[in-house]
Amino acid sequence: MKVLILGSQNRFEKFMPKSAFAEKAEKIYLPKDTPEEEILAAAGDAEAIAVDAIGRVPGSLIRKMPALKIIYSEGVAFNGIDCEAAKECGVYVCNNKGFNSTAVAEQVILLMLGLLRSVIPGHKAVLEGGQIEMKERLMFEGIQELGDLKVGLIGFGDVAKATARMLAPFGPEICYCDIFRAKEEVEKELNVTFVPQDELVRTCDIISIHVPVTEQTKGMVNEAFLSAMKPTAYLINTARGEMVDNEALCKALINGTIAGAGIDTIAPEPVTKDNPLVNLPEEAMKKVLYSPHLGGITTSTFRRGHVNIWKAFETVAEGGRPANIVNGL
């Protein structure tokens, strides 16, 4: 099988599983942003494409690759792939559903605790000789424990469920909202309560976003959403930056509409120095904990994901149907 890999050659080679099929496959490595004409010249006859989760595979490219049978996202996201065009051409589009749920859930908890414990301001205070002053101030102002709070999960897929499991030992009240309500046994197992989104936004102390990028979810965290939150509440986003209206979040942080935000992902990527969310005034900046979209990129995650990719390619090469199809083929 001829496989086009649109992404980091170093990463794909590092995490390639030890299988005879993967080793024998003809592999063409190109950067994820390679122009279409260059892709066609190098690998127009490829039967499979593995693509970086933030890479693009447009319909115009898919239609010009007659041998193509499968496109596999290296991550969970697949919004850069034209799924309809692929379906029209009989090409499977697959993703690594659930492969990073534990890793991202760990990042969610890290951001929650980092905000509650003032990790960045505290680090700075110690380095600048202000340790005791900050300690005295926080003893007076108060530090909240996760167990004293109500946490709301918007979206209840694999990551949200993993987050609920990890939160359980801390003891917070956990609620969620989603298009579809989970089964009663799942709610009971995870000790979560289903509530409408408006109630969740209005009543929770921490709100964590766990929805995919769609036309309905883009910009959902807007001025109205943020204004409905408690002024003492925190926003956590480890999903995708496109869900957040950057200007609205900046305004909310500056005005004190919300207490703070833990952000693992900012749109657009790569994040540049002129992005408004990284150009906040000093006082607003103290309310934010940033991480460079690394929630789901642990070593174990990539090992699992690349096993999935090559297993799917082998299945298709043998005439079978792969797992994790997302384009309804």
C-alpha cells in the first residue's frame, strides 16, 4: 500500500508500530501544509492518507486521487478533512476517537488546580521575594478546594467522561450537558447529573468545554455565555480554540465578568504574539493559565494513535472495514 503522510516525519517514524505491514508500506512524507499540486505530483496514486489533526485534506485533492481508500486523522479532530467529498468518492475518513481522553483529562485537572491554587502568580511571588506576602493575602482571601465546587462539563464524550472519573476523588458536584443524555447507568457510575446548558453555565463554579468543532459550536463561548457565568467562576478549554470568541473572553477577564480561565488551545493556531488572548493587561493576565495545546500529546497517546492508524490501513488493504469511521461511509 502506498501511504501519504501529511505531518511530521520524525513523529510518524518514532511512533510507527512494529508491524510487517507498516514496515513494508511505501511511505511518502510531506509537511501538512504542502500545496495540492505538490502532493499530487509526489503521491497522487496513494491509497491512504495519514494527516496531522490540524492538517487539511480538501475535496479538490480527494477527487484527484483515484486510488485513495482511506484518510485517517492522527488525532481526534477531523474538521480539516472534507468528509462529504470523501464519502462521495467512497473514501473512509477515520479519527483516533478516545485515544487521548486520559491525557486531556489530566490537563483539565491541572488547569483547574493551577487556577484555584494561583500557581503562576505564586511561582512569580516566590522568585521575586514576595512569598510571605502572597501567602498572607491568600489566607485572607481564601483558597477553594475542588471538593467545595460545582463543576460543569459541556459535552460528554470520551474526554468529559475521563474528566468526571478523575474528578471523583476530589469530591466536587459534577453536572454535564450534551445533545444526547447519557444512559442512566453511566450517570450513576460517574456520579454526574444532566442539566440544560443554560443552567450549567449559570450555576457552576468551573465550566469545562468538551465539544467538537462544528458550525453550531464555533464561537459558542461568546459575550452572552460569559455574562451568564458566575463572576467567581472559571472557564477551562482543552477542546479547540474555535469554540471561544477571543475578544469576548478578553473583555470578560478584563472586566471581572469571570474569575479566570485555563486555556490549552487558542484559535487560530499557531498562536501568534498579536493574538488578543495573549495580550491582556497585567491584572487580567494573572487570571489566566495557558498551556500550548499539549493536553492530548503524551507519549502513550501517540503510541495508541499510530497503532490505530496502521491497523486501519492494513484492514482496508485487505478489503475490510476500518474502525472509527466519521463520514458515514
